[in-house]
Amino acid sequence: MARYSTKVSQGCRLSPFDPGNAPPLLISAEMVWQEAGPLMLSFGLVPQRQAQIDGLERWTMGSPRGARKDQLWQHTCFEAFLGLPGSDAYWELNVSPDGDWNLYRFNGYRSGGEPEPSACAPTLVLKQQTQALRCRIELDCSGFWPASVVPEIGLTMVLEEADGNLSYWALSHPGDQADFHDRRSFLVP
């Protein structure tokens, strides 16, 4: 009997760490992990009021081509954390709206944080929709991830407003500080 490839799909709403310090947005995040294909991520940003959110219109539209860079989380950044089940190891993917990116490997909670040498640049597509924005990211994980292992996943985002204010969005915020590395907030397969 033939063995079928595993595919896992999950969609969620992200919540701001401090709702009083966040713009009036609904942010959704979706992931599709498949044994035989790229990790696919999608982020949707929709204003809760009619007014356009400052800064969304300045992001590059289309298929940006960026470079591998550090400290992308200091500005607007789409993120995913991939936890290896049964291990303390995890990876952090950062992708900015202009296509800059990095993938870091951690041996344990905030331990390591070195760029993954076998990572390839993700594909990024941004689409402006009527008063909304959709970001699609595809990442080939075959160089660093075991093909048959479904990751524990954290979907997060840092959002910078035009005035420089940063808000931190995640599936949940289990601690006293915004901490995307806290695996208690990861989805477990």
C-alpha cells in the first residue's frame, strides 16, 4: 500500500501583546506544512475601522527581492517559529515587507540564534486588497528540517506604525512580556 504525504493546515487570529498600544487591525495568520513541499505562510491585515492604517500603503507590492539581514524584528516583520517536537531546538524565520529575511537556528530557549547555513531565501508576495493587505511567504525547509516531522509552530508579527510605535502580535502571550520564543504559545501537532 502506498504511503501518502502528510499535510497540515492551520489558520488563526493573532492578538497584540498590549491592545492599548496596537493599531485597530485584525491580523490573521495561516500555515500549510507539507512533507513534500515548502512551508507556506499567509498573513492578512484588515483595519477594524474604515480609515487606512498608516504605513500599509508604503510597503512594496508584488514580489520583493530582499537580502539576508539581521535584526528585522526592529521594524515590521512577519515571523514563524518552527519547534522540533521532542527537542529544545527551534528555528525563527523573519521576513520584512521589502523581502529582507533571515532564518535562525536555536538549540534551546534563546540559545544559539545563529543563521541557518542551509536556508534558502523565502518567496514573498504582497497584495493590496481593498483596505487590506495579504502577505504570502513560501520557505523551502528541505535543507534543515526532517521531511516527515510536523513542526510545533509559532506564528507572529511585529508591526511598526508610521510614528515608529511597535506592536507585537502572536497566537497567544503566555508571559509577562511579549516573547515570541516562548514555546507555550506554539501550536502543537
